[in-house]
Amino acid sequence: MAGTLYVCATPIGNLEDITFRVINCLKSVDIIAAEDTRNSIKLLNHFDIHTPMTAYHEFNKYDKAKALVNDMLNGKNVAIITDAGTPCISDPGEELVHQAAEAGITITSLPGPAAAITALTISALPTRRFAFEAFLPTEKADKKERARILEELRTETRTMILYEAPHKLKATLKDLSKTLGDDRRISLCRELTKKHEEAIRITIGEAVAKYETEDPRGEYVLVIEGRDPSDIAAESEANWNEMPLEEHMEHYLKQGLSEKDAMKAVAKDRGVSKRDIYTQLKT
Ligand code: SAM
């Protein structure tokens, strides 16, 4: 019988944030696939876990996942852990889960900490709807893609969550200020679950100013206020109003709308009544 893949969440700082279930699972599986075995050995020693570990990371993930899937097909149970938090969230876990699923292996997740959710809960920003954006591509790796995503975020109305390394924080805050403006609220959540945990609740402009005079320290999650939907409506209304009325009508007629329905749609876009559109067209 094939083995199972256990996706095990581990602490993001505070060692007490591990579940009984994860400890028992790590003790009982045949192999632990760890992102950094030198890092994970501290966790395993702390909880008296002696299961053999194998390195599974960004640079060997395709081949190593293949080998681990073979082990599972041969009946071995495998647990995956990463450097911190929930595997597959901005770390190499995804490939192993993908290959295991393709091979028809049973996969189960043992939930626990994830920095994104931990930060969101103390951000004091709306939590009902949010968009997890992970790490932005760096300027060096993909300048165009970074600009494209930032532009997409400009109109995002949900609360946004970004991961960022301390040495890249200043550049990211400057880019956020350029695209989203200085007034949006942002919670800079650092050192979560650790001794110096902090949620700095300020505006983007204030965050840029703060880090002009100090260096970011520790790991950060940025939680950013989404755009006010009424702002977007006002912006698109302004854009439509710049278009000549006939062209605006044509835009809908070309899509097959009747003249009456096109007038209705145009009136809605421009934030005026249908009668206004009718009068303007007939004069
Ligand atoms: N899999 C992890 C999770 O579940 O959150 C994320 C791994 S990702 C490679 C690492 C990033 O997560 C860091 O650069 C930082 O943005 C965020 N992070 C992890 N631990 C953190 C902590 N204790 N405080 C703040 N941010 C943290």
C-alpha cells in the first residue's frame, strides 16, 4: 500500500506554536523532507524527534520530489516541513504536493502557523476579504512583472498581504508609495510570535519616512489597506466622461446592445440619467 504525504506546519518563531499532532506525525513517519536540515534539526532536537531527514529545497525540488513520490509509492510515509510556517506558502512545498497528487498519493495537511494569517489578525485592517500576494518579484529578477503586479494592486479593494525581506523593505515601500499613494494604511508586522514582535500601524507615506532614518530589522509581513471601491467608481466615471459621447455609445452598439440599452449603459458609466444622454445626443 502506498504511503501518505503529511504537510506539517511548524512554528514561525515561537517553538511553542507547534501542534501535538505535528509532533506525533514527525515522530511516526519514515522520512521528513525538510527545506533546510540544519535549521530543522533544532526543532527536531527540541521535541526529541529522531526520524531521518532529507533535504528538499528550491534547488533540488523537481528531482527530490520524484524520489520522495517513489518512496511513498513503495509504502513510506513522508512529512514535509519548511523553514517556517505552513509548507507550500511561499516556499518549495508546492512541487512535492503537485507530484504526489499526480501519482495518486493521499495528501493530508496538519495546520498551524502561517505568517500571512498571523499578521492579518493583528493588522487592525479589514479581514473579511484579503489578497495574499506573497513576495513581489524583485526589480533585478523581473522589473516588468513587478511593475505589472504593483499596477494590479493599485485598484485592489481587498486587504493585501505581502512578504518582504528586511534588506528589500525600503525599496518596496517606495514602490508602494508611488503606485498606491502615501495615504493608505499599512501594518508592518515584524518578528511575529517572537520576543520583539511588533505591528507598526501607520500610513505608507509614514512608513517610507520612518525607514529613511532607520534600518528594517527582522522578517516582515506587510498588510495594506485595499482601495476604497467608491474611488474606483469615481475614477472610471471620470475616464468615461473624457470620451466623446458618440464614441461611448458606439462602444456598446458594437457589442450588439440596442440603442436604448446602450444609452442606459452609457448613462450609468457617466454617472448621469438616461434622459441627459438622450438630450445630449439629440441636440
Ligand atoms: N511558509 C511560511 C509561512 O507559512 O508563512 C512563509 C515562508 S517565506 C519563505 C518567509 C517569509 O515569511 C519572510 O520573508 C517573512 O516575510 C514571512 N515571515 C516568516 N516568519 C515571520 C515572522 N516570524 N515574522 C514576520 N514575518 C515572517
